[in-house]
Amino acid sequence: MKPPKRIAAINDLSGASRCSLTTALPIISSMGINCCVMPTAILSNHTGYSTYFFEDCTSQMSEFSKKWKELDLKFDCIYSGFLGSESQIETVEKFVSDFKDENTLIVVDPVMGDNGEIYTTYTEALCDEMKRLVAMADIVTPNITEACSLSGCDYFGETADEDKLTDICKRICDLGAKSVVLTGCKGKKSISNFVYDGKNTSMYSSELVPKYYTGTGDVFASLIAGLATKGFSVFEATEFATDFVHKITTYSYEIDMDINEGVAYEGFLGLLSAIEDKK
């Protein structure tokens, strides 16, 4: 028997919220993958609440990298999420350079904004630095707001035809990324994820749930990272992740889950445990 594959997940840690590392850890672990976490910040809960505690972990990130290097840890995948400063992006770039080998998958979730607005913590310089990290990625998972920022396009809303989505994805691949999964493309009654792998495209859709839940993007990106690490193509991974997120958002809506608490995925983790490696 082979030992479990290993992912380095670099993101913020929100203690009482279903998002970021608090979501990545159970999702990835349920797939039988060892998930090593590097917090970029520690929060009591996510910032959508009226009150929260926040502690920046920039200095600790380098210490994590140093000790993991001393332990000679090997990673099948490096997966990054929220990064709060230019120095954190530089730290992740160095981490990739130090730990990547010819078989290491790089997944970047460029957490920069949503609904046409770039987060206030993201300066123009920081957005440019994110492009450098995206250039190192095998898979990038932006929403439309983030994709427009990365591609240099004006924000056009949450809907678009396939030609427009393909053009944006090509621009992101021109930065150096190999594949793009463009998330949250909305129709009147559907929500879709659009995939471009440098040659081919595909759209995966599900029925739109009436509420938007915090952390669904983290569930989705964590699934993509885990499934790709297990040998699934970006198309196969996106199809599964689209269906899984639809299941848990539908259930969360049916039980009237508070949107700030995120999606109630706990009862669905058994579906992930049954997934076998494809290679």
C-alpha cells in the first residue's frame, strides 16, 4: 500500500466559520489526503460578521517553510488561498520554488474580490503580485471579479457567453497558468463553472439556490485541489465539485442555515471518502 498523498494548504484560518483552512482541512482529509496547513492569518470567525479577532501570520509563514524544509516534507500539491500582502505572495512564491518538483501540482485560488469589487486590502500592486503567483499555477480558480482583474478586462457582471469566458481564460493562461476554472457564472436559474485547459472548454451547471453561502468557493477550490491530486482531470474535478457544492448548498437552504455559517457539508464527507485515486 502507498502512503497518503500530501497537500500544503496555504490560507487563513477562521476558527468558528466554515471557510478557508477550516473547510480545506476536512474536505481534503476526507479524500484520504494528508493536509498540511500554513495559516496566512488567524481569525476567530470570518470578517462577514459584525465582530471578529484577526492576527496576521506573515512572519510565521517563513518559519513554517523553514521547518518543513528541515523535515524534508514532500508535497503532491501546493494549494494557496487568501493572501493578505505582497510579502505573503513572495513567501508563497519562494515556498513553491523550494518544494515543487516535476510532479507537484500547483493550485491557486486568487481570493481578491467578488461581485465586481476588489477587496479593500488588495492594492493595485498586490493584484499585480497575484498575477506572478497565478503564472506558476497548474490550475487557477477565480470568480468572474477576480478573473477580470487578472485578465485586465472590465467587470461585466456575473453572466457572459462562452466566447467571452474563453477570452478571459485565455488571457489568464497567457500569464502562465495551465488551466482555469472560472467559477460562479450565473444564469437566470443556474450557476455554472467554466473550464479552459489551454485547448478545450466545458461548462458545468447546476440549479441556482436562492441564498449565497459564505465559504462555498473554499469548498469548491479544495475539491479541485484534492481531486486533481488524486489524478482527476480538471474537467472531471470540476464536474464532481459542481455537483457536490450543489448538494450541500441545497441541503443548507432546506434546513435554513444562516448564510454566515456557510454550507453544512459535514454529513456529505462520506461521499469524498469513497473516491479512489485515478493514478
